[in-house]
Amino acid sequence: MISNVSRRKVLKGLGAVPFVAHAWWRGMAERSGASTLFVGTQTKGSSKGIYAYRWDAAKGEIELMGLAAEVENPTFLALSPNAKFLYAANEVSSFQGQKGGGVSSFVVDAKAGKLTAINAVSAKGAGTCHVTLDQTGQAVFCANYDGGSATSFHVKPDGGLTEAVSFLQYSGHGPNAERQEAPHAHRVTVTPDNKYVLVNDLGLDCIHIYNLDAATAKLTPHDPAEWKSEPGAGPRALRFHPNGRWAYCVEEMASAVTVLRWDAQAGTLTTVQTVSLIPEGYHGEHNASEIVLDRAGRFAYAADRFDDVLVSFRVDPTTGRLTKLGSSKYGGKTPRHIALDPTEQWMLVANQGSDNISVVKRGAKTGLLAETGKEFPIVKPQCLVFV
């Protein structure tokens, strides 16, 4: 049994090490056999905000605990490294009387499945679709899709947020007149060394690169300032490999994943490989949404909407390149977000189109996903976060 004093020392020592604190908390949850799932939603119809579920890894089932927090359109959630606080992106055009979206902060009570509001601040740009934290939990960042901008905030001692520290407004357009008529920031990612922040811009076909001062949450332009995708690809999501040397960019409009080599010293991304998510013979509408990797970095999984598939990949341990293992139908429509459970025996899928969460069995040794999963109803699920 680890004492409270020892635990604080361990966490303090791990604070600057990428991914380790998150892995420690996941390990604690796995060993205890208890886990809570928070689900962000679009607040349409009967949905009121963020919902809490009790997760049963033995059965692969979720049980509704109740409404964790009533909040407007919390379409993306982010948990602090110490699991004490949760932040929600409020994807709206006006928030608390101000133009633009917002970011809300909460104290987490995982056992009760409750979130207690701390404060909420303006994101300065409309359509706030993503929120994340740096590795230390001192800084929060959001992407504003409709506004074509990104914002940073400093975290107060109580977990609340200051007003915006850095506000980054983009301009221009991409080659697709309908989808890329303006910038559309979609994802903010902090690099594993906590020195840089990367902003995926679907509208401008690029990933903006910034220097990060974690102590203040201030962002300054890096040189080079960006990585460029293929024209019309639409970079949406980004996920680093556990080794910190590779990153995987989901391109929404191309329905593809591009493997990127990350040079932490130079602060640069280099294209290694691009693989399609579109099933062979499929010619209908498609839009890629999300990617996750297992903790060992052996397998990756990406979701594609409208053809409604999960694609499994093996990760080459030397190069980071992807080899497709297969595409799975999983029992839902329009997968907005995906997450592995703490045991990594299950994949959970938030299905916006079919108003449910699918739970799909995963083969830890093979990396393969089952063809269909269990389904649990919820109105317009958007994001899945385990505590």
C-alpha cells in the first residue's frame, strides 16, 4: 500500500515525464476494478450535458449513474493529469453572453459520478470543438472550429481557468470551397516533452506549431511555423505514439491517417506514410474522425464516419509505419469519438448518428476488433473519458 506522502512524492517526480502520470492513474483504476466513464454530448433533444456511467470491464458493459453536470454542448472533455479536474469544450457560437464558445472546468467525484463546476471562460472563438491540457496540468488549450482560432488558459490552484492567455486567429482558405472556405482549427496537441503545442487546421491543410511556456500557458510562433498536408486532406485529429517520436494525423476529408516523424529538438514534423481508411469498393460519403493507440504502441485504431467502420493497424516498432489489419463494422452510426477502456480489452465508440455507445471486444495479442458490439443508448454522444 502506498502512503499519501509517498504517492505525492511519486506524482511530483513523474510530473515532467510524458504519459507516465496518465498511465499510473489508469493502472490504479485497473487494479482497483472500479472505473467511471464521463460522456460529453451535444445538448439536443433530451441531452442536458455530461453523463456519468459505471464501467464493468468484466462484462464490457456500462451502467448509467446519471447526469454528472448540466452544461451547454460539452462536445469534448479532457481530464487533468492528477484526475482531479475535468474540462469541457462548449461548442457554441455565443457563451454566457459573449460571442464565441467556452471552456468549463469541474472538480471530479468519480465515485459518485458527479462534476462540480468551478468556473467557465470565453474561448474567444466560435464553435469550440476540442480541449486539452499540458503534461503538468498547468495549462489548458482549446480549438475553435467555426472561429478558425485557438486559445490557451492558465490553470488556477483550485482547477479553475484564467481568462485567455494566448489567442491565435488564423486567416486564409483551402482548395475545397465548401469545406475549406476559412480556417477551421480542430485539435490542439501538446508534444510529449511539453515544449510545443500543435494545432490541426482542417481549413488550411496544416498543423500550426508553437513554443509553449507551461508555467504561464503562453504560446509563441515556432520556426518552422507549420506542417502542410496534401491539399484538401483536412487535418482533424492527432495522437502521439507512446515513444514520443511519431505522431498520427487523422485527415477528415481524405479519410486517411498520415504517419509523421516528430523531431523534438528542431520542433518539426515530417511525413512518413499515408494510409486510407476507406473500405475497398466503398464509394459513398466518408469523413475520418479519431485515432487511438494502445499503451504499448503496438496497435492503432481509427474511425471513419458514414461508412461507419473502425480500422485496425499494426504499428512497425522501428519506423512507426502502419499496416492495415482489417476494417470492422461495430453496430453504430457516425463514430464521433473512440476510446480504449483501462484494461484495453474493449473499444468504446460514441455514435452521434445512432444515439448510442458501442462496446467492442478487442484482441490484445492480435489487435483485432470484433465485428459487432454491445449498444447502450445515449443522445448525441461526442466524447468518452475514463477516470
